[in-house]
Amino acid sequence: MRTIKDVFTVKNQTESSADLFIYGDIINNTGWKWDDSDIMPDDVKNILGQLDDKSNLNIYVNSGGGSVFAGLAIYNMLKRNKAQKTVYVDGVAASIASVIALAGDRVVVPSNAFLMIHKPWTYAAGNAIDFRKAAEDLDNIESGIMNVYKENLKEGIGIEEIQQLVDAETWLSGEEAEKYFDIEVVEAKEVAACSSDYFDKYQKTPSKVVAKSPSLPKKDLNEKLKIQNALDLLEL
């Protein structure tokens, strides 16, 4: 099992800059983790607190996504940070990780890396009223995500185009993402494999983005997703 040192860490610090690596699933501030690679907002808050004196941050993202509210919290913390921020998508920025990736003043994506955008989802139980409330909550969550996408569109691109891609769960290569978002595409690189417990839940995950490392057993994975979704709904 990888350690937090491997997947969420700061490297190459100088007096003016540091490299921040966000490699792992995004989870709520629960105080415990399903896997050492899971990343909480408090992890990011604590690291950024140590980097207040840096004028430049290089942020490397390789994540299958996770908790919407945890991801939005991380995005907002990064946006508020006064450093000049360059985000590099090393392999995948899927789901809420695509939002985190857009926190950079500059966003760099290799042509063979991926952004994935889709509609948020949840587990629900109860009667018709409960399900209608869950649907309304999901619509509100999606509105928050779409606001971030809207702020980062290329000139001439309408949010309606992005909505269609979101509705369809769309995996965009770097070259495809550049058509819609204000990002920089660089030549194809050896893309880092991404290990995520969420890939099994997406409908169109490309096989080439999935790491060969084992994920949680299905029973534990379902429990993880239910707990994360319940915690997200408590934020509403």
C-alpha cells in the first residue's frame, strides 16, 4: 500500500516555490481514511499553511475524483492561495478532480491525459419525497460544479455545450479538453496510471487510464461510497 508521503506531499521546495502532489481519491474530513492515498480538505489546508511564503506553487493532479464537497473545498482553498499556481494533470482529473484541476492560474494537460466531467450521483433510500429531495440536492450540487466550469471556458464556448458533455459522462483527452476549457496542452507524455476506487462506478472509464493496483473489495467500496455520499448530503 502506498503511503501518504507518496501520494499527497510537497517536494522540491525552494525559497519561492514548491511542488504539491494530489494523487488519490478525494474524501471528506472524517478523521480516518479507507486508504493512505485518500485526500481530505484538511490535508490540503495543513500543507498550504506551511507554504504561505511561497510565490509559486506547482500542483500535480492524478485523481479519479470523490466527494463533491471535499473537492469544492480543496478548489476554493487553492483559488484563495496567493501564490501563482500552475496545475499539471499527470494522468487523470476525473469528476470533482476536474474541478480541482481548474484552480490553477495556468492548467497544463498532456495531449494523452484525461479530464472527465459528469453529473454528480448519490445513493438514496426512502419514499418519493426523499427521492425528490435527493434529486433536488444533486441539481444544486451540479450547479456549483457548472459555475466552476463556466469560469474556465474558452472564449466563444457556451455553458450549454459543457452541459451536454456533463450529461453524457465525457472523458476528454487533453486535445479535446482544450477545445472547451482555458488550458494549455503539451505533447503526449508517459501518463501516470491512476488508482481510484471510483473508476468501477463510472460508465465509460477508458481501460488505459486504470492502474493495475488492486482497489477496495466491492463490499468495502460500496460502503465507502455510501458514507461519502451521506456526508456530502449533510453539507446541504
